[in-house]
Amino acid sequence: MRASACLIALLLVTTSAVVSGASAQTPGTPYHRAPDAIARALETPPTPGVSVSPDHRTLAILGRENLPSIANLSKPILRLGGYRIDPATNGQAEVRVQWLNALQFKDLASGKTINVALPAGLRFAAPDWSPDGTRLAFYAQQPDGLSLWIAERDGSARMVAKGLNGTFGTPFAWMPDSTALIAYTVPAKRGPAPVAGDTPTGPVVQESAGRSSAARTYEDLLGDAQDEALFDHYFTGQLVRIALSGATRPIGAPGLITEFSVSPDGRYLLTERLKRPYSYLLPARYFPTEIAVATIDGQPVRTLVDRPLADDLPVDFDAAVKGPREAMWRSDAPATLVWAEALDGGNPRAKVAFHDVVKMQAAPFEAAPVDLAMTPARYATTFWGDDGFAMVVDREWRSRTEHRLAVAPARPGQPRTLLTRNYQDQYGDPGRPVVESNAAGKPVMRFTPDHKAVYVTGDGATKAGAFPFLATLPLTGGEQTRLWSAKPPYYETVVAMLDDTGQRILTRRESAKLAPNYVVRSVRAAAPSRSPRSPILPRYSRA
């Protein structure tokens, strides 16, 4: 039975049960299993995900959890500051995480597969290779909290820490030298969660400071002092350094740390912290925020911004806070801080030539920042390469316009336009640069061996269908060179490049009759690609 027919049958069965069975429902009546044909379709495991190690030697095969159980979906959740969390584990709510349930390592040269020994029923998420590619870290869900695990390529796995705080998202990151991790944890001396009293202690008061401004409507906001207390209790965390042996050392003071990242040289730590006063009208991302740099041991170095509550933003989608935002480390430099600032006061309707500026400041952060590039629209992201080439991208929501600017970080302030396009134009989509982790574990673009172009991949939308591709984009701009494109009857996407020359790629292939699988292909420029090697996963057909 095809999937569409299964779905229709399931809806009919469910509707029939609601109409005819509601009056007959009695306490204690269990759920009924669907007919076998429907149950098999719904319970078929989804195609595993994969992750290639930075050295291109090993493929992590990640078993994805199918439909969540009723027990997991019925867990109590808290809705605070725009987040939904599981108070039992101090992590995000069930539907906010893609849980995994199995892990294998496959040697790409020999084809040998090793099952990683994990406890039965373990659910884990956010697998991340160490920068040297020797091991994989992930966090796991247990009844009373989140734990940090490390899996070795020989199939062994061990838990190295408990008590992670996953309320803001993935709670760990590798050190660039692969000898330790930085994790966001529940403070050691945290007491029990605050309990609301039966009698209100006072009215709910908010001050507008004499200003009026338009505002959007958000969900899951703080509502009173009790919500504020719960927000502080569950979201406050402590950064710690965790050695591979499991030994821990705290870094700095506890706080509401929404983001943290280590500089590529491992010497500095960039953090974003929330502060009071909180808002009952805006989610947490608009609360007062401090963006700062400290040493890797937690000693203050530089405060980039300490901004107030962002309650005066226009309602436009491209509205931005005033002052530095979206701070990050330059991926291809030892310790260079990069951030964006609005040149239009945060109002995208302002009539200005440039709406944002991207600034850059290298350690020890004593020299004045330099302007890397000014962007015609709102800054979106930067693809890093080296001193001679980086790609800055901006976007304007009202016109759906995207600009891609080439800039040499060694010569900041001299961007040149690579292209201007409507980002909803799928037929004209040139794709995105291929990005891989460098030796420090930071994302950088892949250059061709002659260093005259970067590799790009795209969906390859045409009137005849979608045919994903791998191509090269000259650093000087101009026409791309297609190296490989999917061919009918398959839909086949590029997952990763497997060598430094662009001759071997990993793809995910499927058709109307074949379920998705992964294959290794040989690529020859200006020539048809060779037939793929045997599929990575056991071959099976669609239901």
C-alpha cells in the first residue's frame, strides 16, 4: 500500500473511532493498534542520517527515532520566554529535538561497519565530531537530566558528564585541540524549583517608559513573577571545561548564557548573557543582553555590548537591535571577533545606501575595529575561506533580494558584488558554498586545488524537475562549472565531499521505487560521473 493510501486509511480509521467510539469510551480503555498495513507504514524506521568525519575516513550512521511515544509526548512542559522545556531533564521540549537512537561507524575505505555499544533505549542528539576526527560527542536524555557522551571509532562509548543544561539548545562544544569540551551545565548548588503560592504577592506591573511602539504577538511568554523565578531556575547555567577523562573545571560565573563559542586558537571564549529586567511582551532573545569575550579560563577581556531590553523595534521582519549583534569568531583566523551593526537604526524602511556594516577586531582586541564590508540589505551570514576570500551575504525580506559580496579579510572594506538575485527564484539558484570543518573545527569554504574557485552545491530546480549538482564558482565571479548533476530517475543530493580534490563525493539517492540511501561517487570534471559504489545502507524498496 502506498504512503498516501495508508495516510487516508489512517484518517478514516481515526475519524470513525472519534465519531462512533466517543460515547462508548470508558475509563481505562487502552489505545488500539492500527491495522497491520497502516502500522507497518507508520513504524518503518526513517532513513538514518550520516555525518562524515573531518578526515573523510569515517561515516557516522545515525539511527533516527521515528514517531515519539505517547509517554514522551505527554510529559509536562514549561513555556517560558518563548521557549518550551522539559523540567524533568532541563532540556528542550520533546518536539523541539530530533532524537537519535542508534549509532554505527563505517570505514569508507574498507566498508567495515562497527556498531557503537549504547545502553538499550538511549536517546541522544547533536552528534559532533572532534576537530581531529577521532571521536564523536553527543548529549543523551536520561530520566533525571541530560548527559554528555563520547563514542570512539572502535565502537566503545562512555558518559563523561551529567547535569547538562539544554534549555537554550545544544549544551556543548569541542575545544579546537580535541582534548576537552566546553559544556553548559546545571549549577552544582541549585535548589528545588520555586513553587507558586496560593495568594498573589502583588499586581503584574509593566512600564512603557512613556513610549509607544508597535509590537508583534508572541507565544510562550513570561506572565508573572512566578514565571520569572522559573525562568531563572531552569535556564541559569554554569560553563565548565570537561576533559576526555571526565574531570571538570568551572569557567566564570553562572548566568543565563544563551550562546558560547571558543576561538579557533582555543584562547578565548565568546558568550551572550541575558539580564534583567525581563519582558512579558517579548521573548527572551529581546531581553537585555551582554556580549563579551573572556579568556578560556573565564577572566574578562572585552565587553562588546551591554544593550537594554529591545522593546522599541519596528514590526518589520528585517528589524534589528541597535549596536553589535550576531557576534562570532572568524573561522579561518586564530582569534578575530566579527559582528554586525545596523546603519539604519534597526529600521529596514530607512532610506539609506547601506543597512548594515560587518566589523572585525583581532585579539588582543586593543586596536580599533575595522569595517569588513557594508551591506545593501540586512546582514545574513558570512562564509569564511582565507585572507584572500570570504563571502558576505545579506537579504531584504520585502523585495526577497539577496546580495553576495566577495571580500578579502586581509584588505577589509573593499567588497565586490558576486551576484544579486531573488532568493525565491529556485530556477536561478546558484547554490551555496560547500563548507567543512578546518583543523580547529570551524566551518570554512572548500577551495579547488588551484585555489581559483570554491565548490558549491544546489538543488538544481528546472521545469523538468530538481537535479541537484556540484559545481565550482570562480573567486573572481562569473559562470560556474558543473562537475556533477543528478540524473533521472533519481533525486540525488550531495551530502559531503570525500577528498581534497573534489573527485569523490557522498550523495543521498532515492527514486519513486527505491527508498533513500547513500552512495559514494567518482566525479570527473566536464565528463559524466562514474557509477556509484554499493549503497552505504542495506538496500530496500519503498512500501
